[in-house]
Amino acid sequence: MRKSFVIVLLLLLVACAKAPTVVEQTPIESEVGSEGVQSSPAQSQVTEPVAQQEPAIGVTAPVRPLPSERVDSSSTTTVTAPKEQLSPQIRDLLKRAEEKLTSMQYLYGGTATKNLFLDTYLLKGDKMKVKKYEENYYVRDGYFDTIYVNDAIGCCEELSRCKSHNVDNTNKKFDVDVESLNVPLTPKEWLLDIQSSAKVVGPQTFNERSVTYIKYQKDGNEVSMWLDDTYGIPHKIVITSTDGSEIKHQFNDLKFNGLKDVDFVPPCAK
């Protein structure tokens, strides 16, 4: 009886020793196994790829500019440089032209007039009057010697040229085609041409006035300009091309701040 009990006990011990051992999975291992991803010691040593980072809050990601926002680089080289880039001395002269000059009067001459100074120009603000030069001293019908550009009116004002025993043009108003007038740039308009590369050459005297001589390059040409030290406007401009040819613009008999609004009212239109 005792032998039978020992045999049964040995059989039970052998059976228990052969039973498979069940290993409990942790939650993380169970999740990986459910996705079919296997890990191995070799794989665990491989560097994982860096994930793309999203823009931080408050930082705008680069976007393609709209057509209206794109800069045309081909046109930026032709834009005149701002005046604040000019030298302090030239800026000061331009400031004088803006603050001190109210009106001016001058004779214009140069290359276009074969260096003859014939017509007189009078300017105040945006008003302009031109006194035309005429070589024919005979009084003739239909003649006028003064053009009021803003009104497109011509008047005959010089009595010796406008009135005789049988002709009187002084009270006649003549219509003028202003668009056909060949009016040269005014001294103030020439100031807009000055480039940021302008350099001061030095002080000089021109037509008994103190001037500042400056130079700059534009469109491959060298531009020389003589600016009045008191009012900042040019007395003379010389443009020299690469072949050495020159174009001159000159303003003689300059008179400053002596004109009034009434000087630009055509008397023949009253």
C-alpha cells in the first residue's frame, strides 16, 4: 500500500515538471505584439529617424508670395535713390531750394539753342510765364510776346512790338497750344535728377554767385552741376557722354523771390 502511494506521488511530480511555463505580458509588450512589430537587440541599436517639427506657436511658416507682393528685381536698379542717401552738404543745398525759394526768373540757353539765351522764363510755384524773343522788330497782326502756360493764353505786352498806327495786339487774347511748346526743364526739376552717387567737387563762382560744383553718373554719362549756395538750384548742367560729347543747359540772369501771383494773370484775358 505504501509503495503504491509513493509511485503515484512520483508520477505526479514528473507530470508537473513537464508542464509549459506561461509568461505574463506587460501592457506595453502586448500592444506591440498586437501591431505585428517585432523588436530585436540589433533593431534596438538603430537610430530612430527624427520626426518633422511643426512651426512653433506664434511663428508663421514661409509661404509663397502673392503676385502683387513679389519684387521685380529688374526695375529696382532704375529707381532714383532716396535723398537721405545723398551727402549732408548736397542735402543741405536741396533743403535750401525747398525752404528759401518762392519764385525765380532766368534766361535759358545751351546746346539746344546754340548757346543763345533768347527766352525768359518766370516761375512761381506751379505757375509759369514765358517771354519769347523775336528778331523781327516790325509790328504785325497776330503777334504775341508772352505766354501764360497755365492758362494756355498768349498776350502781346511790349508796346514797341505790339502796337503801331494801324495794328494793336495789346488787347487781343491768343490761344496757345501748350503741348507743342518746347519748354526745357526748370532748375528745380533738374534737382530731381541728382543721384545718390553725387560727389562734391568743391566751391566755385559762377556769374558772380557762390556755387557748389558736384558730379555724378547717370545712364553711363557724367553729369556736372553747379548749385547756388544760397538757394540750392543749378546755374549750369553739363552732360558728358562716353565719347566725350557734351550737352549743356544753362540759366543766366537768375533772379530770386521777386515775383507775385498777379504777375501770372494774363492782362489780355481781363
